[in-house]
Amino acid sequence: MFRRTFWFTTGVAAGVWATTKVNRKLRQLTPESLAAQAANKALEAGHRLKDRALGFALDVRDNMAQREAELGDALGLNASADPELPAPRQHTAIENRNNPKYVGSTTYSYNRNEDH
């Protein structure tokens, strides 16, 4: 008698367990559940991508600052200014006396965009 009761109870427990397992799996395969799972996966992927992009941007900024410092040192831009400044350069202006602007007292503008 106890043997039959034991196996009956074991069978009922196994049936309940199997039914629960099947129903849970069926609920996971409904369209709403699949859509929610896909949305969660997309959000996780978006967060991972954002974190990687942020890390990449920070690396680029650091390397850019380092390279600018190297170029500044190479060009002497980061060096301290000497108290003695060099003498200013003398530039000579070259004028073209054949330019219509200098010929005669009347000047003519050949600019088509100028107001007449």
C-alpha cells in the first residue's frame, strides 16, 4: 500500500513539474515575450556600444593632447618666451605703376560686382 502511494505521489509530482516546465517554456515563446527579450538584448548591446565609443573618444582625446604637446615642443611653441625680442623686419612695398589705378587722375573700376 505504501509502495503504491509512494509511486502515485512521485508520478503526480513529476506531472506537476513537467506541466509547470512546459507552461513556462510556452510563455517564453509568445510574441510579446520574444519582443521583450529582443528589446532587452538591444538595450544591452546599445549600452556596451556606448561604453566602447566613450572609451575610444577618451583615448583619442588623450592621444591628441599628447601629439599636440609633442608638436608644440618640436616647433618651439611651448618654450618660454625670451625677454629679448628680435628686431622687426623691414618689408618693402612693391607697387605696379602700370596699374590703371595709378595712370591719370581718373580711376576706373573693373569690378563687375561693384555698385555703379
